[in-house]
Amino acid sequence: MSKSLIDLLSILDLEQLEVNLFRGNSPKTSWQRVFGGQVIGQAMVAACRTVEGRLPHSIHCYFILPGDPQIPIIYQVERLRDGKSYT
């Protein structure tokens, strides 16, 4: 496996703090802000770890403020519905 793939997988490997609560870290770089794609990817991983047997098919994201790469990001998944065709 290449180093860049290993680095990507480590960024997407969230720490589970509690049920529906995860912590993600940013890579150690000189960036001043968190990259939006990282937030989207980590949020998707957090959501996928709360549901079994289903894969996501859509995501919508809005960014209001920049993230600080020195501070871990906490992802709290809110379970709204678990039905036959929608989770």
C-alpha cells in the first residue's frame, strides 16, 4: 500500500467515543484550515459506522466556518429514521 493511501485511511479512521459520537483528527501539515473534503469523508465514515447493511447514496454539505486543524473534530450522528427504504 502506498504511503498516501495509508495516510488517507488513518485520517478516515475515527475514534469512537460513545454510541453515535466520534472524534476525527486532521493530518499534521502546515495548513491553516481543515480541508472540506476531509470533513465530508469523516462525517460519512461516522454515519456509516452507525448503520449496518446499508450504504449511503447521497450527501449534502454546507460549510459555515473554517475548522482549526489543531483541534480534533467531534462528529455526533443523530438517528432520525430507520425504515425499510431509508435510514
